[in-house]
Amino acid sequence: MKSIGILSDTHGYLDPAVFSFFKDCDEVWHAGDWGTGVAENLHSFPKLRGVYGNIDGSAIRNEFSGELFFECEGVKVLIIHIGGYPPRYEKGVREKLEKMRPDLFICGHSHILKIIRDPKLNNMLCINPGAAGKSGFHQMKTIVRLKIDSNRIFDVEVIELGKR
């Protein structure tokens, strides 16, 4: 079993509360728009995975790819920064999802927290953790925490970090 912390759109600001909420996480996943300094601080977690976002510069783009497809505890995961959500995916994303068939799709970019299943794509769980940073139009900084074990995703929690 693995405990996973998920965040996105930090834009150079990492709320100190992230460390306490993710302290027992085996892995932390970032869905892009890191900004300066965030990746360095998140490397203190046992395992860090992520993708770059549209605001990220060469340092982040050299360390992280534009999309990440992997398996965690039997769950196939796809992370892309700009992905959309059912039924309105960004151009080309639906085709990618149909081909890869992930169980869990994670994206960021919109700054809108959304956790929804796609009944047309094998009931795939789609998560946008909202924005954890201060930049943007969102009112509340949010992150997500969940557990994965034996092909199962459970204990999905939305954590509010306070007003932007």
C-alpha cells in the first residue's frame, strides 16, 4: 500500500502545511506549473514524480517530462499538466486516454479542484487537485491525498490549505 500526495500549480509558492499533510506519504506527485524553488523542497519526500507545466522554465523541463505514464501498486497512472476532464478533455487527450487506458488521470492547469470518474473510459478516476500556490484566480489553496493498494484507489481526501 502506498500513500500519495498530489498537488499542482504552486507557481513558486509551497505552503509549509504541505509538509505536515504529506508527512506520511510514500510519494508526492506534482501536475505542473511548479515555479522556482518548489521541486528542490519537494525532493525531501521519499519519491517525487511530476510533469512540467506551461509556466515552467528550462530547469523544471530538464528534470520532468511533459507527461508521465507509470504503474503504482497495480494502478496505471497518467499525469499531464493541461488535460481537461470528462467529457471536455483538451485536444488530443481523449485519444491518449483511449490508447493508454489509465485507471487514474491527473492534471492541473485550470486551478479548479475536480475529482470525477469518466464512465466512458473504463470508469477512470480523474483528479485535478486545484492550485496549491498563491497565483491565479482560485480562492482556496488545495491539495489531494489518497491511498493505492492492489489495483484499488481509496481514502481520497481534499485538503484545504487556506485562502490564496
